Amino acid sequence: MSLIELRPADEVRYDVVSLGEVMLRLDPGEGRIRTARQFRASEGGGEYNVARGMRRAFGKRSAIVTALVKDEVGRLVEDLILNGGVDPQWIKWVESDGYGGKARNGLNFTERGFGIRGAVGTSDRGHTAISQMRPEDVDWDKLFGEYGARWLHTGGIYAALSEQSAETAKAAMEAAKKYGTIVSYDLNYRPSLWKAHGGLDECRRVNRELAKYVDVMIGNEEDFTASLGFEIEGASENLDNLEVESFRKMIELASADFPNFQIIGTTMREVITASNNNWSAVAWHKDQGFVKATQRDGLEIMDRVGGGDSFATGLIYGILEKDSIQEAVEYGAAHGALAMTTPGDTTMASLEEIERVVAGGSARVQR
């Protein structure tokens, strides 16, 4: 039995389409942003990371709906998207005015953190091209009708960029539902973004409105609390004493409030240090109930940024390919864990590596 009713793969062009911003990530490596003299460039973005992960780790056909300024930075981001195997034809190109006065491409300076020094993200994404994209800028009927997609993924980072971003996300979700495409949404709460757009009250209003269109809701403990208003019973102020039973109760509340949710997935991360986390995940399926992934205590972290996105990617793959919610959440947790062992937002894991971890394989050298 399939976990969720999906469009047949041979009737559509895409397995997964993501809607969201793609930024240029600038990484100082082992050093600090404030003292760096050179940066490693890569691409990343909460929603985009899922499309890329589906293509590179799991071999699925994926596309990104986004907007970029037609300048050298925009072309660099496009080149990185192409290198990731993601179809770029749904990029809306905005003409450059030569100095970024009307629209810009987003930048994200990210240092990984180590030990007692936490990871730091400093984004430069005001007035970006994607934040100005409107529902009418995309031919949704062509994308979901003529071309077809099995899955649409978007999330709370994109919805927080501007009022029209939330409107565009809603239009995409409505079109996806019209053509039988499954919709997933990663809450991905970012206080720095919502601070400029109405604060916590507006965050909850927007996310609760968009949640009505969601089949698969994804997030972590802070996301569900801040974005949807579901308190986790027994959690401390820093959310560092989380219990599985508290998650179960929160998920029960969420599924009762939003009966359209067919699956809910959430990561469980306890931060010991920036480079040592306890890691797991839980999921709920409307028929199969509540499950927990393998607990990985003392998981060594190289770069935690993108770990949640890679969990979402693995979970989606499991839903597409498996008939057990337990298997799906194991793929999500394993992929998230592997993605945090390499630098950058996006995964470098292979399906073979992920399946080895799912099966309980060790880190012995492979020769």
C-alpha cells in the first residue's frame, strides 16, 4: 500500500518541484566570517536544497521555481543549479539595473561553528528578485498541468520574504492541488526574516493559512511552536530536554487542527556542542500512526546547515518509494545525518551510502 496517493511517474515530467530562493553561499571554511580573506562559493536555500538533494542523492527528476537578477552573480547561481542537475527553466530572470537598486541576488555568509562556538549565518537578501515574484509570474497550469509533477515542496523561509511571496506560495499550492500534486511544506522558522514582516503574529497567520493546503508538514520543535503555535509540553526555554512523548502530543494537536495533514515529520536535535549533537526524528502517518527513527547520540557534525533540508529530502524519497512510514523517517534521519558530515547547504551523499546507514552500517573505510 502506498503511503500517499501520487501521480504516476510516467505521466509527469518532474518527481519534485521546489519553490523558493536560491542564494549564493559564501563559506570561510574553518575560520570566521569576520576574519576571512577568501570564501568558498556554493549555492543553497531551504526549499532548493530539497530539489537538489532529490536529484543528486536519490536520482529523481527535479526543478526549481525561483527568480534571479540577470547579472554575473545570477549566472553563477544558475551554473551551480545546473551542476546540481536541477532543471532551471522555471527561473524568472529580472533585468539588472547595474547596481542592485531595484532587485538583487541573495547572499548568505555562513560559518560552520565548532565545539562551544555555534554556527553563524549572516544573510544579505533584502529586495531580492525572488522576494518580488508574484503569482502571475509563473504559468502554474503549464507547470503542474501540461508538464506535471508528483510533488511540490516549499516552505516558511520563502513565505517570509515578502507579502507577495506568501501569495505566490499559496497560488502554487492551489495549482498543485488542482492537478493532484502532493504538497509538502517545511516550516523553517527564521526570526530574522519575520522580524521585518510583522513578527511572530504575522508568521503564525501566514503559516496557518498556507498549512491548509499541505499534505506533508515538516519542521523541528521550534518551527511548530513559533510558526503554528503548538507548544511542546515539558520542553525547556532552549528546547534541549525534548522527549518523544512530547512530540507525539504536539503532532496529535497539529493533525487535529489540520485534518488535511496526511504525514508529519520532525527532526529531534539536542545540541551538545556545535560539533556534537544527539540526532533523531519522528513522523506520523494518518493510518500507520507515530514512529521514531534510530537515535544517534554523539553524532559528529562538520556543518549543520542544511541538515533539516536533507531530512526532508530523505523523508520525501521514502514516501515516494516505500510503503512504511518507519522506513521513510529512517531515510530522512540517515540522509540528514550524512549531509551534516560535509560542508555546504547541499548533500554530497549517495543513495548507496544512505541505505548503508539506514541498515545500520558503520563508518569503516570502503575500499
